[in-house]
Amino acid sequence: MKVVIYHNPRCSKSRQTLELLQQNGVAPETVEYLKNPPDIATLKSIVALLDIRPAELLRKGEDEFKSLNLASQLENDDVILEAMVSHPRLIERPIVVVDDQRAALGRPPENVLNLLG
């Protein structure tokens, strides 16, 4: 089983999710997405696996959300995806992907346990 966590070590939920995976015997590949942002194809795959629209993966409290006027663009998936690639702080975290076939958002961290069964 290949497990990838899109992780921000400064985020408590991200740290808790990583710890929860490790406690369950999973050694995930850790992608610090602020240093290595996913490309558009990867983000499209993630939102498809999560069965959500790109806007649902946005952190709407970030300064970039306001400065880029994204509130008026929430229905434009391409604009939202481009914004997340250019400004990875906008990406909600943590995201856990298993075998490129299933994904969960670690909010709360226990959400990812369903992926391990």
C-alpha cells in the first residue's frame, strides 16, 4: 500500500494526522506541499478522489484568498486550481492519498483511518 500525505509540519492537524498514520503502522511518503506544490494534474486527481470541487479544497481564511479575489471565482475550477498551484498555502491540509485510488482530508485526523481498512 502506497500512502502519501500532503503535509505542513507547522500545522497541528497535519502533524496529528501523520502521527495517527504512523501509530497504525503506516510509513507514508511525506510531501511538504509548501516546498513542493502539487501540479494541476495532481490537484485535479486529488479533488476527483475526494469527490469535491476545487473550491472545497481552498483555505478561505488565507490572505491570498482575499488578495486574489477568489471569492468571486469559486465556480471557475481552472482559476482555483491555478491559484492553489501558485499559492500552495491556499490548499487545505493534510491530504492523504492511498494507492492513487482513494483520498481523505485529515480534518479531523481520524478521517484518514477509513483509508487504511
